[in-house]
Amino acid sequence: MGALGKLINISLFFFFALMAINVPLLNGQILFPGIYPKLLTDLKDWYSSEFNDYLFIEKPLFFVGLVWHEIIFLLPLSIVNIYAILTSKSWFGTTSLLYGASFLTSMAAILGDMIGSEKVTNKLLLAYLPFVGLAILAMLRGLVTCSTKKINCFSQEKACLRINQVCDRGSQIPEPRKTIYIFTFK
């Protein structure tokens, strides 16, 4: 994977790490307010008042449902994605796509409510918008991956994709067999 791919993976690593910390420690207080130490409740209260995040203050039912979704589905997927990045697992693209699509859907509901309710401040909107970009980045990372699989042209009947060379049915395949690298779109 090239430098751009590594930069994307590093960005996503920090995003997934942030979510693996944020979801249980801050967002979890929406569901289980009595079990957190004073330090964490003070942090949530500071965030709520500093950014005027009415979702944390008013706790509308749709937001409570999204927090359940984060804890049940997105938190484990964040941890799995961190593991996949650290160990270079081939299935990371799939789990990244799942996370990105799910998180972007949640963000669409949240931003739709914020804009529709006219309670949003510029400061709060600017706090949420980077997460939309990271969700899109996670989806794109899952959709477009660079494969380092080697593909050989075995027979004249098979169509071959080559860089600077095309195999026709009537042409002989040059020896030695050429190895090519392809980009796969999942």
C-alpha cells in the first residue's frame, strides 16, 4: 500500500481509537448515568455546556437509540478495526466499510435533527462535522483498496488486464508470464 493508503489507515486508527474511548466513557453516560465517577461526569457536563450540545442535555429518544447502537455495534467494531489496522488484516476494508456506513447514517440523523431544530450553534456543528468526513473516509477505505495480489495470464481464452500491454485471443502470451498488480473495487 502506498503512502496515501498508510496515511488514511493512520487517520482511521486515531478515529477508531477515539471512538473506542469516547463511546463507553462519554456517550455511555446517556444510558447509565449513575455508574460513572465524578471526573467523567464533570467532563460530560463541561462538554455539554461548552458546546451547548442539547442532545446530551435533553437526551431525545432517537439519540438514546443511537447511543445504544454505538455501544452494541460500533464500539466492538471500533476495537476490531484497531486490531485489523495494527495487524494488517485483509478484511479491514470490509469492517471499515461497515463502520463508515453505519456511522454516517447515525450522523445524518443527528445533523438532520440539529439543523431542523435550529438549536445548533456553529461551535457544535464544527464539533460534529469532522466525524462526517471520517465516516466517509472509512467508507471509501472499504470501497477502494489496493490489492497486491499477483495475477498471471494462464491461457489465450482469458482476458488479461495489463499495464502497457493487452492480450488478444489471437496473440501468444509472452514468456515469462507477466505479473501485474490490480486495484480492486469491493
